Amino acid sequence: MELTLFPIEEFQAFLICFSRVIGFMSAIPVLFAAQTPTQIKAGLSFLITMLLFPILSPQIVIIPFKFPDFPLFMINEVLLGALIGLVARFIFTSVQFGGKIIGFQMGFAMAEVMDPQNGAQTSLISQFQNVFAIFIFISLNGHHLFLQAAVHSYEFLPPGNLNFGGEAIPYLVELSSRMFELGVQFSAPVIILLLLSSFSLGFMSRIFPQLNVFLLSFPLNISISFIVIGLTLNMTVVILTREFDDLATRILTMLQYLR
């Protein structure tokens, strides 16, 4: 029995497709976080590539299989997926930033835990809001968006046409500035009430000098913060839903700027 060799052109096209898919898949903030084993990431990316390759192979440009042109071409494809993932990462970073502000103001500055997704210490409130954002992201099928973007990206940006000289970098800077704006929106209700609480305690300390404001402020600020967080969860859901709904438009805009 003779074995049919796999054509080198097909193998090159598969590697190019695999590079872009693994770039998109590694950009998903939920499924491909730092704590996910590398074997699962590579295996799932390989499986998705096997499913998408028959559809995408006619749109893949074949280049000479030689060093260093072909490895740089593959790195170029992985970088494209990483840039698209950065667009979604800004939303989760803004959520964590808002939680960091709330945790600091309510007295949880020293109460930090290890965040396995980012590999760094983070506040308890920041971790809570990050997990809450992940639930909203999954409930809205946000992870499906990256699969659709991986397929449609070949229509807007064929392999080898990545261009950083356009409006892509300024657009990322614009999105990063919006990250701080969203962080303030998430933390604004708690911060405002904590400022009013501090003002009230300061006023009471002037009227009653024997009042121990320092000991009273800790349980009061924590109670107010948790109550406000619970009452504003619906507002947080509305903001996150709006941002995740706009994610498809932002990814499409990024692909157009990278042409």
C-alpha cells in the first residue's frame, strides 16, 4: 500500500491558518487565560483549525517555505490575533481598574489575592467584578465572536497584508483611554457615597470630639460599599452588555485599520 504524501502547499496553508486561529483563540480573555494549560490551548486551536481550514484555504496566499520569511509570516498572523484580543482585553481591564479603586477606598487595600488570569496580586473587589464580567461575557456568547472574527478576518485582511502604519495604533490608544473612563463609571456610585460618608464622619468628629471616627469608618465604609455594589449590579450589567455588543464593531474597525 502506498502512502499519499501531504502536499507541501497544503501544509504551508494549514500552518498559516493555524497561526491566525491560535492568535485569535489565545486572545479570548476567558477560555485562554494564563491558568489554562498550554496543551488545552494548542489542542483546541488545532481542532478549530481543522474545522475552518477547508473553508479558509482558498483565501490563503502561499509564500516560499524558507527561513526567515515563512516564520515571520506566521508571527505576523499570530500578532494579528493578539491585537484583536487586546480590543476585548481593555473591557476586562477597565472592570478590574474600577474594582481596584473601590477596594482601595473601602479599606481593602491590603486584602489582595492572586489573580491567576493575570499572574499578579489584585484586590478582592477587583477579582469579584472580573468574574462577574466573565459571566456576562459568556452569557452573551462573546467567545463565539472571536470564532466569527477569525473567519471574516480573511475577507477584510488576507494573510500577509498586516499594516501598522495606518490608524490601528491611534485607535488602540483611543480604546485605552476609554478604559479609564469605564473604570470611573463602574466605581463612581461607590466613590461618591464614600466621599459623602467621609464628609459626614468628619463633620461629626468636629461636633463630638470624643467620637472615634477612625474605628467607625472601617465598618461603615465596607457596609456602604457592599450595599451600593449590590444595588448597582443591574447598572453594571447594562454597561458591560453595551460594551460587549460594541465589541464586534470595534474588531471590524481594527481589521480595517490594519489593511
